[in-house]
Amino acid sequence: MTDKAETAQEQIRGEITAARRELGIPEMRGVEEYVRDECAVLRREADAHGSAVPEIAYEDVARGTVSAASVARIRRRGCVVVRGVYERALAEEWNSEIARYIEDNDYQGKSLSRRGMDKYFSDLAADAPQIYALYWSRPQVMARQGGRMAVLKRFLNGLWDAAGEFDGAEDYTYADRLRRRRAGDDTLGLSPHIDGGSYERWTDAAFREIYAPVFEGRWADYDPWCARRRTAVENFPSPAVCSMFRSFQGWVALSGQGVGDGTLQMVPVANGIVYLLLRALQGDVGEGELCGAEPGRALGVLPEWHGDLLEGLVTVPWMDPGDGVWWHPDLVHGVESRHGGSESSNVIYVGVSPRCEKNRLYGERQARAFLEGRSPPDFASEDYEVDFAGRALESDLSDLGRAQMTLDNN
Ligand SMILES: [Fe+2]
């Protein structure tokens, strides 16, 4: 470690120590029981119905006929599977087009020489997932700017109390990568984690306001769906930490995938973050530490600290091409460590990033990267697509796509 890195590390330890001194050791007994009960309930749901993740049909979203009971379940579970966001045939066509895009432009060959630039997940138990640093293939841009996606994003934003933080009717697009996981792979995966902030959740002023009821010993008053101060949080600068406020993370399946196919796992407890926040402040955690939270990394959810919560880890149900899944930005999730299926499990990540000043500012920087085919500003500047044939261009944007890319006023 260089002197500079050591100083930075010391400074962070100091920040953590100061935060812990201020926050004290809040009581967490009721939280442990709550999490254990929720995990037991959702395991029973998974056993009885094959899945604990709420499911709705896209057509119900479009018609405005999603039931109040479904909405309540989505809010409690913090996630939702949406059937038929895009037609199966279209998703399959996109899957083939991406395969050609990768092949024709020799992504594999080029990435070998640039590997290791993205260190975000490297401390998780199983790192190096089969996630492609590609952002601008035509299918990705089409999936993000689709009118059906806009309708769905509006619905998902409506699950929040925006509290003046954002306009959920519109969004600025967030360009993310691709997962294409080969069948039989048993070395790669993503251990359970939360994106969008690690130690900052305890030290940053805005995060501290968001979680105030938790830190003040009133955790039952905490509402994960209240957006107040959510767009004001400041993350430790790091490659691959999202600079936009995402009301949901999510993806659209391009190939069929279910339990055992190396796909998404979640702990579908919207309030699970409460457990993580309080656990790190207990007396058995060393000074200057927060149960392994490290700056610039995903917040790892670990068996040695968070066993109660991990009891609720379940895999998403079978997804057909064109189905999608979305989850709250504080929800624990990961990717199965083994892909025991027979087909590649492929997805396009499509987050929900509503209109707000924070997202507009990033959107403008991202638009410049798009026009040149470079990696978006949040990601390692591998810039594979600069000279890729078949990349989406400005002329591929719809009017909606232009607006989402902040290009409508230029
Ligand atoms: Fe993640």
C-alpha cells in the first residue's frame, strides 16, 4: 500500500470511529426477531408457491390494474418480477444481436488485455462475474428507451413517496452493463451485497438523515419508501459506484433462467437494511470497523455478521426472455455462485433513475460518453465500443430516448 492510500485508509477509520462514537450502541433485539420472522415467512412462501418474490403482469401495469394487495407485497418484499415487459421474440432477437455484437467486434480478445481495471467486486468471496463492460449495443439502448419500459418505470417510481426529491413521471437513462453467464460455470458469481454505498451509510450526513429513525432507536418508524434526502447522499468516489439515484435496480431477461442457472438471488425484506445498520454498531464489532464495510466497494452481507438476514436468501423464480425483475436500492442481492443449467443466463441491466438534478448532471456527462461510444463516467474507462460496428448511435434514439439522454435541449 502506498503512503497516500494508507493515509486515506486511516482517515476513513477515523470517520468510522467518530460516527460510531456519535451513534452509540442502539438496541437491536426487536430487529433480530423481525428479520428472523420475515425470513421464516418468506421461506414458507417460497416452499408453498415456488417463490417469495411478488409477481405482476406488465399488462396490469399498463392498464393500471395492479391490485392494492400486490402493491403492499412489493413494498414489504422490496422487489418485484414483472412478466412480459417485452415480447419474448423481441428479447430473443436482442439476445442474438448482442451475441453477434460481441463476436463480430472480438470483445473477448480485447477484454483479455484490459482485465482488472474494474476492482469494485474484487473483495467479495466470488469475484469476476461474467459481466460485460458493454453499454451501447443497439438492444441495450432499445430496452432502456422502450415506451413499455417508461410506463413500468412510472409505476415503480410511484411506489415511493418522492418527497420532492424527484419527478417519477420521467427519467434520465442509466447505462449499465450486460450479464451473459455461460452454462456450467461454477467459479463465478456475486456474493450477497448492497450497492450504492458502504461505510457512507453510517458517516454521510444525508444517509444519517435517511436512517435517522434507525439510529435513534425508533427503527419501526423507518420507511424505506420515503425518498427524502435520497438524492443528496455523497458516495466515496470509486469506479462502478452509481452516481445516479436509482429508485430501483433491475434487469430484463434475454434468455430463460431460474433456480440453479447462475441467476439473481435476493433477501426480499425491504427493511433488511435496518439489521445491517444496527448490527455494525454493536459492541462486538472492532473500533474503526463496520462489519467489513469498505470504501468504494459493494456493502458485503457476510455469514459471520449477518447470518439471520442471509436465512432469507432466495433465487428469483423462472424468468422467460422479456420478463424483468426490479429491487429497491437497499435490498440485499447477489448472483448464484454456480450456473448448473444448460443455457447461458443473459440479462440487460435497466435501472430506474427518475428525473432529479443529481441524475440530470450525471446524464449530461453520460451523454458525451454515448456520443463517442466510450464507457459511461461511472465505469472503468475500458472504452471497448469506441470502434465497435453495430453500436447504437444518436440516430437510433427515439424522442423519448433523446430526452432520457439529456439530448432534447441541445
Ligand atoms: Fe449489485
